[in-house]
Amino acid sequence: MGYTLAQKIIARASKNRQVQVNEIVEVDIDFAMIHDSSGPRRFGSTLEKLGATVWNPEKVALISDHFVSSSDSTEASILKLTREWAKKYGISKFHEREGIGHIVPVERGYITPGMMYVGADSHSTTAGAMGCFAIALGSTDMLGVMATGKTWVKVPESIKILWKGKLSKGVMAKDMMLKSIQRTGIDGATYKSVEFSGSAVDILPMDERLVLSNMAIEMGAKAGLIEANDIVINYLNERNVSNFEVVTADKDAFYCETLEFDANQLEPMVALPHSPDNVKPVSAIDHFELLDQAYIGACTGAKYYDLEIAAQVLKGRKVSENTRLLIAPASSEVMRRATKSGIVGTLLDAGASFLPTGCGACAGLGNGVLAPGERCISSTNRNFPGRMGSGSEVYLASPATVAASAITGIITDPREFL
């Protein structure tokens, strides 16, 4: 019996020829990401009390993304502490106001196939789209990583999610994920590694691949992985990154479960309040409450491709007078590209308002937070009660569906406008 992608990467990182499911091993960390909310303010003082230092500052990215732009003196103080910590410990890969912690390291080419990657945030699984094993750690475990460059991992079982066929126009990776989560529920992959594959996955652009691994955590997964192919290799080559080795699963690898889906039959999906697995196809939604807000943002749904599709839906049209459309690009690089290509102009002409790059309303911070009783359709990844504001309702959908719904003011199939 062969080995899964997760097993093979963990074996390399633990310096073992092979590892077995449920085995607990110590692994060397290739790269770590911390941010202003999860990083120095959580463990900085303890690291200092221990008399320890960062094991390898070049293998750490520190991103200020949660509290930008600061809305009060407390948030400003957190940002100040973060800057000072980066200087003190020589963190050259420090990025403030440059984007979200799950996007910037990918854009910068910090993450490569085969890596053992850890992030101090639940959606650190995002990096698994690069063909690496990417997991989230809490502050105590991340403190250990900062001091030693190591952590422990229990080798997970693996689930294969196979998407055959090809997505039709107006259907996106977000719809694939919502359909997958509808099948598994929010706990159906708890502490399992999910490997996405199939013809529909193979041809996804880089921005769309990231959506699958990002929302694996909404299944309860330990990691969400996609084998690196030419799309990933070319993406890295464009960033002058070539020093890596692609890891692939064995053809006879054992998976505890295999789920198959047909992309040809998929339609736009929506997760209704208050859970990412409360999913229906847009055609089956039989209530049409007016939407107060449409939000395109977060590590899940505000990358360049997301804004491009939203612009195609909105081109020559206007946002409903009853609905505000807010856009928080996932990074400054996304904003630059979208400005240069004319996408920003198209979105502004339609009536959209742009917010600073960062986590923002997705994490219940800054501009875009909802008032009690307000209703929002969002390209983000979570719609639990209070996530975007106490007493509000959040519907999760693709950027295309969010854009279409902004036009009509009710949940709408984006294919009507494409």
C-alpha cells in the first residue's frame, strides 16, 4: 500500500522513510506565518522570559492584517508592538498594509511544494494549494516553533475529494467548496487531511485553487492539499522561485474515504445562516429577503481572479440602491493589478466602495461590520452567529454570486449577468 501526499511530506519533515496514520512524530518546520493578532502580542513576552530567540528569522513571515487600519488606540498599540517585535528579532519578511497573511506569503513565493508549513491562524490551510502540508497552530505551539523550529504532528487519515468535469461560466471554486461542505458537514473531516483532485481541480487557476485548501478547515480538516502541477510551477517560476521538489501521492495510496462530484452539473451555491454547511443551490432558495450589504473580501474571496469575475458581472450595471457593495482586496498586489487592468474602475462605476486590504469585516473588525438585524451576502468563509456583527445574518457565496446579488438586492444567480 502506498502513501498519501500528507504522509509523504510528514515523513520528509520528520526524517523518516515513512510514517503511518495516527503515528505522532516531531517535524522540522520549513516556514511559519504569524500575524498581528496571533503573533507577538500572544507569545512575545513568554519568548523573552524564556531567554529564547527566533530559531530562523528568514523562515518566518509576520503579517499585520487584522488591525489595519487601526480603529482605536488599543489596535494601534498592537500594530506598534508588532513592528517593534519584527525589528527586535530581525524578521525581514514583515508586511503591514500589504494584504492578508494567507495570501501575501503565497504571492511572494515564500511557500513551495513539499514544505512543512505552519501558521498561527485557522485558515493557514490555504497554503496547501501549493502542494505543501499546511496546518494551523495555537499560540503555545507556535511559541515552540519560534524557539526551536520544530513541532509535533499526529499523522492524519486522508480523504480524497474528486471533482470530475469542468466548471461552467459563472460557477467558481467557492461553489465547489460549499457543495463539498454540504456533503461532509463542518465536522466530517475532523483531524483528517483532505486531498482535492480530478480534472476540474487540475485546471483551476492559482487563485481558485487557494479557495479549496482555505475552506478545508470548514470541514474540520487538519490540512487541505492539492498536488502541485504546471499551474503552480509556472506561478512560482514567475516569481523567480525554482528551488523546490514536487511531492505526489502514490497511485495506490489508501484514503479512508473518497467523495466524487461532477463539476459539469454544479450550479452556484449559497450557505445560509448560521453555518458553512447549511448549503443550498441558488435555484433552491425560496426566500428573497433584501440584502443590506454585499461584501467581497477575505483570504477566500478577494483575490485578483475574484475581482475580475465580479467586474464581469457588474460591467455596465449598477448596485441596487438598497444594498451597499464593499470590496476589501486580499492584498495590495491585487489592488495594483486590478487598478492597472481597469477592474477597479469598472467596480467603482457600478457603485462599489473599496476598503483597506486586510481581514476586516470577515473577522468582525473595521469597516463593513454589520449592525444588529442586517443581512449580508459575502465571499468570506464563515457565517457563524456574530461573525460579522452581533445579531446579523451572513450568507456565503462566490464573488460572482455576491456581485450579482448586489445588483438586484436579493440572492441572485450570477449566470443571469454573464
